Amino acid sequence: MVLFSGLASEYTYLTSDERVELIKLLVAEVDGKLPIVAGIGAPSKEETILLGKEAMKNGINHFMLMAPKRFEKDIQKHEVFFQEVASALPNCVILLQNAPSPMGAGLNAEELIQISKSNSAIKYIKEETLPSGPAITALLNHDMPHLVGIFGGGGSRYIIDELNRGSLGAVPAAEITDLHVAIYNAHQNGEAKEARNLYRLSLPLLTAQTIYRMELTKYILKKRDIVDALHVRAPLPKLDTYAKQDLDLILQDLQEENILI
């Protein structure tokens, strides 16, 4: 699965036209090799629906979104929003993203259940509030036959606990996807010790990511020859010489362990 755009994609700093154009480029690049989930979260219902319709023109009907931030914890507004989006995008599959404040509303499990239980289009939830584990357990223990499963987020910093509780996996940024896949595969194969060893190797980078976020993601992707640009629109702390040297050593450690492809 490939997902674009999410919070790590700086979608709040992209125009609708830019997001539509990037989806088209992604569809062309993936060329049917993997399923695509389009992130269509936006400040308004109208923009969300517009992005969804444009994605559908490109053969995508799986969408990740959260309600506009201004709704805060008004659950009735959340319910109406998701119902209207689902109605405007027939046969869509929704991955409801629950991000903590200030990015999202930071809903609790009971609020997520209330929003999801009467909307059969919501088949997945991405749980990113902290602690994510108890919320995932509560969601999975509630009887919602249309809910296929839960994903974690948070950069995969809590992936082992989330997988142990029955999550389908995690949806992090893309700078060490191969390491996250290795952790997931080891866990699914019953290799708990290997999964934890791999997980520990991911932590130095993910600790730095909590500070620098997309600045770090872009830097690592460029160091790995995956992207060729470092521009970040979000107002984030900048990587100075010492921070870059530290990241270079972390990346070198991972490469010497043959963890990264």
C-alpha cells in the first residue's frame, strides 16, 4: 500500500491543485503495482470531497481523512462530516485518521466508536493519540462488523505494542519503510526477539524525528538517494551541522547492519 498525502507529506501546506497533480504523478509512478490510499483531509468538507472526486478519476477509492480541525470534539459534527463525505464519494472506503492535538481532534476510543459505528464506509482507523495501545484494544473489542481493522501511526514508534494488540500494522513516514517492513514481517512470522531487535535499531532515528519531523524525513530520503530535494514548507527546527552528523552516523549504523535496502 502507498498512501499520499498525510501529515508527513505537509498536506496542510499544499494547495488542492498541487495535491491533485501529485496524486496523478503517484498513480503513474506506481502503475498498478500497489494499492493507493489518497489522503484527502482538508480544512473544509467541500475541499475534501473535491480531492476525493479527483482521486476517483484516477482509479482510487480508498481515502484517509480526519474531520476539519475546527470541529474539535463536537462529535455530532464529525458524524455529519463523514456521512456527507461518504455520500458524495459513492463506494469509497475511509481510513479515519485520529491525530492528536494540535494536528487533529485527539478523539478517545468512545468518540471514535460513536463516529464510526453508524458509517459503514469507515472500514479502517489510524490511531495516533497517546497512548495508542489502549485505544486500539478498546476499538477492536467493540462490535463493529464493518470495521476491517486498525493501523497505528506516530512514526511506528509504538508498532510492537500495537501489533501485539491486533493492529494491522502502522502507517509512518517513508524514510525507513524497509526497516518497518522488516519489523512487521518478523512479528508476523512469530520471531518476537528479531522484531524487538529491529525495533530497537529504529529508535535513534525516530527519536530525532519527533523534533525535526519532515526536515529529518527529507534529509534521510535524500541521503538514501530516494529524493533529490530538501525543501520543507512547514516551520520546523532546522538540522544544523551537529544534528546532520548524528543522523549520518545513525544511518551508517543501519546500513552496516544490512537493515536498509
